[in-house]
Amino acid sequence: MGIMLCPADDDVVGPDISWSHYGFSLFRQWLAQAEGLVLREMVGFGGNRPWNSVTTTLAPLLDHPDDEGDLSAAQCAAMLPRLEAIISERVHTAHDPVLQRRTDDAGQLIDVMKYCVEKGIPLDFC
């Protein structure tokens, strides 16, 4: 059992991305680190630091339940530039298989988010 992020429509051939719960946790930790955050210090992840004390367009993704709810098309649109920047910042890094996995995952997430933005539909967590 894992986590899937997919467009909230009935198109079964539309893009999606999935992780194990552990894999999604590692991906979010990587994104948080890129934003200068330590996820385990944040409320909801074992820490006391409130989310309203940080400024990142990725907060809706980072501070989201793993297996329910959605992100609006507007939230996806707001996150896309930062996700794309994170990938481009890491493209020139040495051939690290873990980094490659994270950037590949970010690229797939970008594809799904762009689809949601183009269709004007939410991104579901399931």
C-alpha cells in the first residue's frame, strides 16, 4: 500500500505518481531540505515549529495528509516554478542515484501538476 497523487478527474490514462509511504516521506524531506526546512521540526512531523512561521510555496504539499484530500489547481500552479527550480538547481550535481530518484519524482509530480493546472482540476492524494 502506498500513496498516489493523481488528477481529480475520471481520465484513467492521465498522469499520476505514486510512492510507498516511506518513499513519499523521503521525497518530502528532500523538498523541505531544499527549502531550508527540517521536516521533523515542523508541527505534524514531531516538532513544534508552526507552518505559518515559514515562507515557501511548497507548504501546501509539505504540510498535507499523506492519504486524503487534495491540492487545488491554483496551489499546484503556485508550486510549479519552485519545483522546476529545485530540479534545475540539482541537475549539475554528481551522478548520485538517490538524487536522481528525487529529481525524477519531482519531474513526474510536475507533469501531474501541470495536467491539473491545464484542466483546472485538483490534485488528489489517495
